Amino acid sequence: MLAAISHLSKNKSKVIYLTPLRALASEKFEEFKN
């Protein structure tokens, strides 16, 4: 996952799309972990 984020963040156009997706993924991960 982090490798994909790192790879995509080199494409500036994708960062804007990826940021809310990443935030949502972390939120879901926190819910799942608890």
C-alpha cells in the first residue's frame, strides 16, 4: 500500500485524488484495528 502511494505521489495529478482515499483508508484501518 505505502509503495503504491509513494509511486503515485510522484505523479502530482494523482496526489489530489489519493489524499482523501488515503485518509479514508487510515480511518477504516483504525476502526478495524480497535
